[in-house]
Amino acid sequence: MSGSTAATTDDDLSLDLPVISVRDPLPGGRTCEPVVFTVPAELPGALWTARTADGGEVLCQVLLADAVPGQTRLVAALTFTGETTLTLVGPATGPAAGIRELAPREADAVVRLDTGAFDLELCRGTAQGTGDAKWGLRHFASTAEGVDLLPSGNNAIGGFYGPFFTPENGLINPPEHTVVDVEVVERGPVRHHYRMHGTVPDGLLPELRGKAFSIDWVFTHGAGSFSRVYQVDDFQTVINGRSVTNKITVGDEFESGQGSVVFDRYAALGGTRYRSGDPYAGQLADMVQETLAGSTSSTETFARFRAALTGGIEAAHWDLYWRLFCSWEGALPEEEIRERLGRVRAASHVLADLTGRRWHLDDDPVDVSAVEHQTVFAGPADKTVEFHSQTGRAMVWWTSAPSGAFQIVQRPQSGWVNWGTNGENECPELPVGVVVKTAYGQLVDRWTEVADQLETVPVVTVG
């Protein structure tokens, strides 16, 4: 076979395997880039060793999902510049260095991983309706930096919210109100792949009831990024006066405690178009005060919220005031929720689009904490970043299709930061099924290069 090499298995079976060519369409180098390839043979074992063009050795993990008779799919974490080749040598022998599993911190943890780049903890949630009940990544740190971006475990990276978490649907919060089942798809030293399965609790809108979802999370050894894909049963509804068909809000949250933020700037590739302020949040906070003073609800839940919301609203965790109007909580009768949130929604529609609320276009990153409500609603983009102007830490997102809008919050009063794929009044804008790749590290000076690499993967040719 032209362009092939002989490999010897543990059974001394000689296989004529093709050489794998890998080429980077972009300038610059790749570090621990996940490279997937298929060879036309059923290879024994779970791990193989391959040799690169410069003579280095790379560990390859056999992928078990979607196996095809007569073929084997493998993944390697490859560091190279320009182009290289992979030649399979034989089954790996001895202990394999790679992703390590650590002792978890949360009781509902699925797994805590040291990927070589990140220390992260994936949780299944507890469905208790509180911040520490969420499924998703409830702890996340760069191993080089050692700073947990979610130290309290009261927030999470990776939740999805709209169209369920909306005034129209009674503010059903899937991450806080659902326990997910977790399927292990791949689990080896090079790749871990987990698939969450859950069903969103019913809210006020009949067309959104009984909707199931799945989320695929993929982590690669040494890679400075990870990926996820969200699938949700088909739906069509109306949010914020607009038809919404199979679009969701994905929300990544971060925290640092009151008085600081882990990220203090936001930017989109090509410039940021945005409006500042969040009239809906202001109206909701005002309605909290009105409800606490005037509601005749006699439920025990309402009494608990009234006691918890005696301090300053701005410094309170966001959960403490939207939960008052959540149909899942039962603090208020559903008719009262509809009536009060209907007034919030109507007023927010007017305020959001007043002519005095101007659109801005900034070539420079936006100082979100300096604007009203420490919130901006940004326009369509597929490459975005939040970063800290002093430390240089940056989180970079690429989505395989643009989100039609973003809600970015950087609030020092509570220490809460958010990256959300929604427009005004919780209107979801990210198409279901889109790949979301997220990179983190000291990336502020080269975040656009990183975003391009997330989008454009190396070209792999077999044989």
C-alpha cells in the first residue's frame, strides 16, 4: 500500500496501516490540538502509540462511540506547527500519562478532572432550585493559574436557560430545576466525553412542556479549550414578542465575591455593537419590592423569600429575586405570576426600545462594569471574549453559527459575571445543535488568533 507502514500488534499480527498527514491551514502553532482520524482496520486495545514527522511519540486513544466494522477511530492531542505526520507504531505499553481523575468537591459531582490544562468539576445538579443545585461545570480553573473561577460552587458554566427561563414561561431554570443523567461516551487518557440527559420541568407555556435535552461535553488532554453541543426537542414559541424556533440561551457564569470581577471587558471580533443597561432587570427588581410589600400570598415559600430579600437588591444573588416569580417554586399563585410578570414584560418592551437608548459600535473592548446595570446587550457574533484588563486572563468563545445576540454582565457589587446567548427580556438567540468551543488562559493579547483556531481545525488526510 502506497504511503503506508507496518505496525505490529500484541498478537504479532502485521498490519499495513496508512500514514496520517496533518496540516494546519492557519499560521502559528498548535498545542495539544485534538486530532481525530480513522484507519481501515480493527485495532486491538484501547491505546496506541504513534510517531510524528520529527520522531516524537504521541499517545492515541481508540474511540468507542460510533464504531464501524473494519475501521478504528482514534484521537491524539497533537502539538505541531504547519504540518506533520502520524505513523502508528503499535499498542501503547506501560502507564499512560494523560487526563487524571481527582477527588471531587461537590456531593453531586459526576467527575473532577485534571486535563493537564484545566482543573474542572462536572456536576449533575440536585434540582433544589438554588445556585448550588445547578448541573454543569461548578468549578473551573487553569492549572497554570490555579484560580477557581467558580469558588463557591453557587454558579456554573454551561447552563442553558431560554426559552424556559422567561417571563412568558414563569422563569423555569433548567440547571437549577433538573437533575441530569450522565452517560460516559469516552473515558481515557486523551479524551473524556460525557453526555447529559434531562427533561425541563413544565412552566406556564403549554408548547414548552415535556421537552427533553442532551448536552455533549468533550475534554482533551493538555488542550486549552473544550467543546459542547446542546440538543433540545423541537419547539416553537413567542418570547419578547418574537417567534422563537429551536433557539436557546446558553449561560456561562463566573464569580469572585463582592467587590471584584474575574473579567472586566467584553469584545466581539470585528467590533462590538451593543446597547447598555438592562431595563428588564430593573423592572423585575422593582416588582420584587412591590410584591414583597403588597402580595397576599400566604405560602411558606413566599415567607422565606420575604425574609431573605430584606437587604440590598443589587448586592443580592440574582437567584434571590427571579425565584420569587418562578412557577416551579410556588411562592405565588400562577395567576399572580402571570399578572405581575406581564406588567414587567410590557414595561420592559417599551423601555428597551426607547429612542434615547442608543446603539454603540466600539472597536475597543467594552468596560461593562462602567455602564448602567453593569450589563450590555451585544449584537450578532460567533467569536467573542471576556477578559481581565490587569491579569490578562481571557475566556474565548467560538460558536459554529452566530448567536443573534448576547447578554454580558460584569457586576462588582455581587462579583457575578455572565456570558449569555440571549437578547433583551431573556429572548434566546443561539440555534440548537451549534458547537460551542471555549478556550481559557493568558490569551488577551492573541484572543482573535485563538478564536480562529477554534473555528478552523487541522486538515487530516489518511493514506
